[in-house]
Amino acid sequence: MKKVVSVSLGSSKRDHEATLSLMGQSFLLQRMGTDGDMGKMIRLIRELDGKVDAFGLGGMDLYIQAVDRRYTIRDAGKVAAAARLTPIVDGSGLKNTLERRVVNYLLKEAILSGREKVLVVSAMDRFGLSQALEQAGCTMRYGDLIFILNLPLPLTSLNTLAFLARLLVPVIRLLPFQLIYPTGEKQEQNRPRYPRFFQEADVIAGDFHFIKRYMPAELPGKTIITNTVTGSDVELLRQKGVKTLVTTTPEIEGRSFGTNVMEALLVAYKGSTKELGQEEYDRLLEELDFRPRIVHL
């Protein structure tokens, strides 16, 4: 049995493991949260390096995608460097392929029409998803300035985001990761921020930890397109009045794992020693028939 481990900066309360079979290969998927402790992440990766088939880097991105350029986040690079023998991926390679396919699938299944008002909480984290929604004809708002820099300035164009990203990302990438993204216990805390941007949208898309931390008390009739959710997260969204939940990764034993886990799964499936290319991810997604999880709440 091949083993895939996501070592996460996030809360250990979300730890989980599951087994599955793909094309005759058996896999154990395991998530290990470190409650915001990057030193513990490095120690776990060093301890397991060479003993597992692939690592997922959870709770933090290794890269910031500034539309046409990719920058390494300094803190994440230090963590990833602890893996010397086992390949480590953060999900960014898979996001750019899987999430484009998900938008096309939702249009085909009439879950989306292309006329929706969409809030993407961070387009730099979800460029493929953002670009696919924009190309589908949706009216877009990108929340990178709102939810990363706490500035109530929604962006409406990826071209504008690209211009600002080239100015800001070289500085942002050097900041302590806790200032960029909710980590550890912050992932379990809700601090509503500028609720009108959520309320004005038909669809709220992007990283669930951003959504969960900043969403308002009620989200009646909304569609959420996101990634990692637990059973309790689904119930929380139901209580807030969410109409439809879409997770870009499939359901495995009652929850949706993060893209870092699924990318690590594909790397292990291929027996690769490094991140795969986009064409290879597309081919594998077709071969394995990965489909999004759609829950009508």
C-alpha cells in the first residue's frame, strides 16, 4: 500500500485518514495538523522523509500565482526543503488543471449558467478557477486585497490583479506566513470581514479557510465552490443557508481532502519523484474520472 501524508500548518482537529483504491493500487491518505507550528512541520517531514510515497504541504501554499508569474513564499520554501527524498507538493499544480475542469463540469450540469456574480476570496491562490469562471462569463470580484491586506477594494479583472501582484507579491512572499493566511486555531475562528461582498455574490469561491474565517452569519441561497471540508463544515454551511456546496476534490470517506493531498496522490500513483506537468495532471484526471462533490443543502 502506498502512503500519502499531508503535513499541515492547520489545526490538528481536522486530522483524518482514509484508504482508497485507484486502478488496482491501494493508498493510505493521512493528514497531520501542527496547529500553526512550522518547526513541528519540519520535524515531521524529516522524520517521514523516504518512508512515504509523497507529501502534501497542507495549510500553506508554496507559491503565490501572480497570474503569469509564480513566486515562492519564503516560509513555505523552508518547510518544503525538509523533504530530501520524498516528493512534496502544495496542490498548486493540480489547482490549475482540476479546478478549470470543475467549472466546465458545473456549466455542463447546469449548476452554473455563466451569469452569476462571483466572489473569489483570493485569485492568486485559485488562478485556474478564477480564470475559468471569468471566461465562462461570470461577473467577477476578486478578494485578494480584501482578505489578505484588509482593504475593502474588490478587483474585477485578472489583468488588474496581475499588475498589482507584480508590485506587491515580491514583498508579500517575504512576510511571516501567519500574516498572509489563517493558520492553526485561526482556522477554527470566524471573524466576519466586509460581509457585503459575500452578500452581493451568488457564488463564493476559493480556499475554505479564507471563506470560513471571514464569512458573515448568514449566506442564504449561495453556492460555495471550495476545497477541503469536513462533516462539521458541511453542517455549518447548511445552518447558514447555503444552497449548494461544490468541492473541487471528490468525497473520500465522508470528507473532501485538500488539493495538496490529491496532487500528492497523483504523484504517488505515477511513482514520480517530483511535481507532474499540467498535461500529465489532465491526462490522469481523465483516466481516473475525478469528479467534483456536489451537495444540495
